[in-house]
Amino acid sequence: MSNKRKNKAVLFDMDGVVLNSMPFHVKAWKDAFRERDLEVDERLFYLYEGAIEPEVACRLFARNGAEFTIRDFFDIHKKQKRYFIERYAHRVKPFEGVPELLKFLKEKGISTGLVTSSHGDILEAVLPGSLKNLFDHIVTGDLVSRRKPHPDPYLAGLNALKGEPGNGNVAVENAPAGIESAKNAGLTCIAITTTLSRKHLKDADKIVDTHRELFNELKKED
């Protein structure tokens, strides 16, 4: 990378980008729904990752045969978080190559941010301290008034890193809501196919299939 890339930022989603955690989030969702004798197609959790808000969830799951109220959803979501932390968090690992990528960016003087819809308690349960320390700033879902797909999370991250929308800053995402959030915040978005196929990530500026490809794309950002 040339010097003109310095002082710009790369912001990463956490679940499905930095951490191989989405299969375990889905397991916890299914556990919580199953307690109410509800079976939900797991593809919905991947498609709407980061954007499962109460009103949207009730309409979405109702169309797929799971009728419940907003109050029910809050109860299910509370249990999902507890089950994830108690049953699955210890099994979550970073994707191969992520620590090396973050160290590379730091060595080049490029600011890095983590922008996730997960709340702080989830982050503390799954993100190793050694990895957390490689980010210059972290935005969790409980720190913004509007989560993805709204631009607020990425704008908060950019502001903290003193970046400007439309100035060559990059977001790395793996789901439609995150892509929309990043693009609405004026970021170039690279999507990675860790949880969804390319057809679901078509609104990203670039799509890669592996973290090695992601590394190569970021090295090209001159």
C-alpha cells in the first residue's frame, strides 16, 4: 500500500467476518424458538443477520409459520443471548488469517474498527482480548440508537476513527443488512461469502470467497 492509504480506515463486521460465530448464534436462536415449539428456517437468521428487530421479526417469522408477539420476541431474544453465551460462546474462534490481517493494517498505519450488531456482553464473551486490542475502535449494537441496516453504526465508527464518508474507507461485511448500512454510510463495501452465497451479497462493491482473497483486496486499496 502507498502512503496515501494511511489515515484511512477499514471497518469490520464481527459475526461471520472476524469470528466464525454465526452457526452458533443460529443454534442458540433455534434452541430459544424450540422451547415454544416453533421451528424456523435457519436461512432466515443468516439472511437477516444484524437486522432482526422486534417488529420486523414478528412479520418475517409470521410469514414463515411462526406466530408470536413483540413481547414474545423479547423473551425469545433474551433466551437466545443466554443460550449463546452459556452453550456456544466457548466454541467460537476467529477465522484463519484475521489476526495477521489486522496486524498488517496496523503496521501500515491504517485505522481499524469493529462494527457489530451484537451487544457488548456478547462481544466480551467471544472476542479474545488479543484480537480486541488490534482494533482502534469498537461499536456494538447497544451503543447506537439505530442498528444495521441504518448507517448509524458505521458512521459512529468512522467518526471515532476520524474518517470521512466517501473518502476511500472500507467496510467488510457478510450479510445484506450490513452491506446496506456500510453503503449508506458512504463506505466501499467488500463482502465475504462465509455465510451467504454471492447472489445475496450482490449490492457490495466487491465479493470475495476467502479471507486470503480479502487480504489481497485490502492490499490493493491504494
